[in-house]
Amino acid sequence: MAVLTTVASGAARDAGTRRGGRPVLLLLPAIAVLLIMFVLPVGIIVWRSVTDPVTGFGNYTWIFSSDTATGSLVRTFGIAALVTGVTLVLAYPYAYLMLVSGPRARAALTLIALMPFWTSLMVRTFAWMILLQDNGIVASLTGGQAFLGTTTGVVIGMTQVLLPFMVLPLYATMTAVDTRLVPAAQTLGASPVKAFAQVFVPLTLPGVAAGCLTVFITALGFYVTPALLGSPQDAMISQQIFTQVNGLLKWGRGGALGTVLLLLTLALLGLAALILRYSPVKGGGRT
């Protein structure tokens, strides 16, 4: 039996070697889809940004000379950073509660965290419009303070949408941390708070970084939520792109805005990758 197994393994290996002489051919369909569905459209956008309506970098000059365009760009990154911070503050204790809960409670908490994925973004946004309007439930609880048409309303709506993208990476990282390290630190004289902050939290930083990057980058491209919950005076970059392309038919300016947003996002990703590469914390593991 062992001889037959050895012969079969050798034959399979030889066949795999013959078939794998050109493994790149297996990637051609995926590469073709990537080129057609992503690289080509982005290339067209970049090309139009320097050719429409005139050849050159006039559209990019307009971005940094227009208070509206520059303001929307700065506002977009500010709101994305604020949403990321609020999401982290809410998601970290929630993920930790999932970690320390029993199986049934953990299943219920996971179900609640995943529930936003099962509801349409438009439905959720319209629900927030009802809750945040002048005579809505939130206004009645805050003494008549309405948040519809404000940056606060936009942050609330975006946070609710993006919360699962922070909870899930945090929980995945926390499950890989040996929870016995915190009691061990307490037995060595550390207080519960100090043991948690200096032992457990640093080991979850990879999950924090993954969640923050996911939420921040996703928040940069939001359109529906800020368009319905915000105001034209506080428009984000996606709304400006829509106005330039669909309203004013200025494809070059819209392409320039999209290109600048893409380049800034890639720069942030590169910076984050560089920081994580040289970070001394790589995460914990159970023994």
C-alpha cells in the first residue's frame, strides 16, 4: 500500500510539474478582469483629468485654487478621521465583550454586529433621516437639537454603517491573544487597569490598525449617507465629483478630484504599511 501511495504521489507531482510549466497562464483571467474593470476605467479618468477641457494640469490647479474643492477635500479627510475615531471607541469594548462572553451571548453579539450587512444602505440612511429630523426621536431626547443637515448627523450615520468593519478585525485579533496574560500581570503587582492597558491593548494593535484603515478608506468614498444626512455647504469629495461630472459635465475636474483622492489614499496606505512594518508589536498568540 505504501509503495502504491509513493508511486501515485510521484505521478501526481510529475503531472503537476508538466501542467505548471506556465503557472502565469492560470492568472490571465483574473489579470484580464482587473485590467478591464479597474485599471482601464482609472486610466480613462486620469487621462481626462489632463485633457478635458484643455491639455495640461489646469484641472489640478483649479482644485488647489478653489476654496470649494480644497474645502471638500479637507472636510472629507476630517470626517473620515472623526468617523474612524468614533467607530474605534465604540467597537473596541464591543469586541472585547464578544471575547469574554459565553457562546450564546457571543453569537447574539455577532448577529447584532452583522445585522447592518443585511439591510440596504438607502433604507438605513432614510431611517436616520427620520430619527435625526427636527421633530424626530433624537431631537426629543436632546431638547429639540436636530442633527439632520449637520456634520454630526453625517458622522452618526457613517459610524453606524462602518461599525462592523471595525468590530470584526478587532475581535479576530483579540481571539488570538492569550487572555491569561492579564491575570498573570496582576499577580506580578499590576492593577487591573494597568494590566489591561499595558499588556492586552498593545497585543491588539494589529487589529486596531486593520480596522482603522478599513473604516477610514471606506469613509473617504461615501456618497449616499453624507448627501442625505448632510448639507451642500458641508459636501464631501464624492459629492463634489458627482456635481462636476453629472451636474456641470466637467469630466476633467471630476477626474482630477478622483485622482487626487486616489493618490492621497495610496500615500496613506503606504505610510501605514511602513509604520506597521517597523512596529515592535506583531500581535499575540495562544499557547
